[in-house]
Amino acid sequence: MSVEEHKAKGKRSINCFVVTVSDTRDQTTDESGQLIKSLLADEKHMLAGYRIVKDEPAEIEALLREALAHKQVEAVIVNGGTGISPRDGTYEVIVGLLDKRLDGFGEIFRYLSYQDIGSAAIMSRAVAGSAQGKVLISLPGSKGAVRLAMEKLILAELRHMVSQLQGK
């Protein structure tokens, strides 16, 4: 079966949970979270939930476990906390939850990001994979990084990833 045929089988709306990790943002200032929700809606995906959580590993993990436990949630997209500052703890939490990693996601994201922002792209710890049979993706919190990942990688493959995990 060709890649196009695989992708065609996945043409449907995906139930997504969006999480913003931030110590400072709220719903009115969360431009990255709003952008993710808007781009998902443009592709006719459904919003199964949206939350902002402080950059505290225990709080991030509790929220992600809660989101992944919901039957209707098929994908969780997280933004924020992927850098290397002392407060950035998202990557460690995500990696601890992943059953399978899609190493190519982070590699290609950093390559595309390098084309936009140069060598600072090496500081991104964007990562994706599966957790509890669902897609789990973690992005940097900047609006530019979110747009890049959503438009170049996630929206193009989300249906396909979910259909693969569901054995369809």
C-alpha cells in the first residue's frame, strides 16, 4: 500500500487535547495554544480539551495522564517547556510517558527550524510518539515553532498516525 493510500484511509476528524505549559500565560495570552486550536479546527479536527499547566513536572504529568486516560482523546499536543532552562521540564515528562518514540519528528522539526532561526534550533527538545495507544506530541512554546510544526509536520500526518495506532 502506498503512503498516499495509507493517508487516505485516515481521512477523518481527530479528537485532540491541547496543553500549554507555562508559568506566565493564561487563556488570553496563550497565542501558541490558540494557534494550535485554530489550525486543528481549520482541518476539521475536534477539540477534546484544552488546559494551561505550570511548568512543574508533577503537574504536567498528572494533566497528561488525565488527558491520555479519556476515551475520546486520540492525540495530545503539548506546547512549552521544551528548552534547556532550569524550569523546562516538559521533555522529561513526555519521554517518560512515551511507549514508542518517533525520533524523525524531532529531527525533522529541528532541521526545519534551523532553516528559520539558525543554530538556536539545537536547543529545541521537540518530541513525539505514542503513549497509551494515543499520539503524544511536544512542541516548543513559541508561536513560530508551533506554526512550523503544525503546518509542516503534524497536520500532514495526524490522521495517519492515529489510524496506525488504532490498527486501521
